[in-house]
Amino acid sequence: ILQSIRGEVTARIVPLHCPGFKTKVVASAYDTFYHGIIGQFDLDPKPYVDYEPINPFAPDYELQQGKFDFYKNNTVNLFNASSMAAADEAEITRLLNAIDLNVNVYTEYTPLEDFRKITFAGLNISMCNVHDDYLAKFLEEKFGMPYLIHSMPLGIKATGEWLLAVAERFGRADRAKKIIEIEEAQLKEALVPIVKKLEGKRAIVNGGVIRVAYLAVLLLELGLEVVNVRPYHYDDFSDGAFETLESYSPDIEVNVAPGQLNEFVNILKKENPDLCISHSGTNGWVTKTGIPSVPLFSQAHAYFGYKGVFEQARHIKKLLENTAFPRLIAENTKLPYQASWYEKDAYHYIDDSSLEELTF
């Protein structure tokens, strides 16, 4: 169908084959997205269009080649597959510029012709262990481009570790350490009046596997207590994130693949936290319980880097200062569950009998 209409429209139309429930991991959607780019987009630069070829017989050949190599070896590609808002891109670019790196951002909002310049970089950087490994591995295999997938710069400690990991690839660890020291000192000073309002508040975090782990650590850094973490799936890429979370608070309950809203509402009612941070699809249910809710990710706020820490803290503080909205919603709406359900364990309907029938 798409082939038949390609000559009738100017847009590049890419078919994406979605396995739906057949996949065992929700993250397969990112692989499908990148597979479409690999198969349908031009990733090879065109001479005289994307770059001027250097004449090997020109007297300044070595100088021109040196300039190109210097640019490429000091440029990074930053991958963004629905993982960063514009404010996040600006903050991460600011930090990378501070260690003297040029930054190109792919793939959202990237002009089609810019994909041909994707090889004009010395390192590909993924912002999430789940999202970008498919494309990063392809670029390594076809073009010999190294890639870095190291945690997520969400939270104070995680941002410093992430920036240092990038800097070490370019021999700039000392410079990164100085920047991290200055940034953390300024951030902690700015957080003092906010943290006083957040200490001891209880929270539940619900959403994508990597983000919930690092966001839970961020809340702990701000003085909140995290009582439950609910990642949508789990795989080997997640080990480092949850090992970090465990080092902060080993007793947090982790509920993997929590697809049933009845379980979620049950837990919210039992735990009655001061705050729930969740993907936007479930925030309405949270609000109906009377609990203040913050989106796990939205285009309206920064989440990554040091700016993201401050904006998250300030946003949570403002939310907790006025909880009238969720309280009034809860008083005037009714959840579709009987009172007896809240007396049961949230995992009451889970048993092992169906596991014998599953094939992997």
C-alpha cells in the first residue's frame, strides 16, 4: 500500500511492522522504529552535497583533513527517541559543550538530509539503556562508530557519573570533574529551601524501567521516601539502574510489569503516598484516589541534568503545597472497584499456574 502511494506525496513514508502482544517486551517498539530508519533512510553522506571532498593532491590536503578529523573526533551524536524534551536537549547539550564537544541530536525533529551526516561524529550516545541500542549497534557494525550507553543523567549522582563517562572517552575526565563539582555545589545551594518542604514525604514511581529507577534515586536524593517502584518491564540493561537504587534503599518494593490498573489502585489506597510519579496514561487514575500526581515525562519540564533536578524538585514542591485538585476529584468521582477489593492483597489474582503454558 505504501509503495503504491510513494510517488504521490513528498513525505518519506516508512512502514513499521508492529508485533503487538506477540512481543514479550514493550521496548521492542523502539527497535521497530529504528529498523524503519535503517531500512528507509539514507545514512551515507553525499559528496558535494553534504561535504566537499578533499583533493589529495592539494597543497593543504593535510591541513583540511586534519580539520575534518578534529571536528569529527570532537563531535557526538545524542539519540532521542521520545526520551527528552526540548529543555532536556538544551541542558545535556550545555553540559557536553562544557567539555568542548559538539552535539548533534537524533532522531526526533531531525531534517531528513541530516541523517546522511550521522557518521560525522566520533561517538554515539544513548540517553536510555532501553531505547537506542538497536541503532547504536548497527552504526558500530556498518560504520565502525563506537557508542556509549551509560545510565541516564537523571538525578544528581547519575548526571555526574554520566558526564564523566562521556568525558573519559575523550580524555577529559579532569575537566568534567571540575564542572561536576561546580554544578553540584550550585544546585545543592539552590535546593536548600525546596528540600526542607520535601523531606519525609512518601512517593510511588510508575513507568519505564530505566527512568523509574533513576527517578526513584532522585527522590531519595531530595529527602523523600520511595515506597514502591513499578517498572513496565525488566531486562539485563536494567541491572545497573536497579543496583544503584538498591544501594540507596534496599527495602523498596519493586513490582515488575504492573499492567493491571486494579493492582495499581489497590497499592495506592494501601500505601496512601503523598505523591505518585507516573506515565501520563495512568495519572487520571492516580488523581481519582486523591493522591497528587506528577507526569513521569512531559514536554513541559526538564528532567535530565542539573536543571532537571531543580525543576523536578520545584514542581513537586508546588504540587504538594496545594493538593485541592486531587482531593476534590476524589470527593466527586467513583472508582470502579468494590470496597472488598481494597481489603485483598494487590497481587491476589496472580498465580503461577499459567506460567507452565507460556513458551519463550
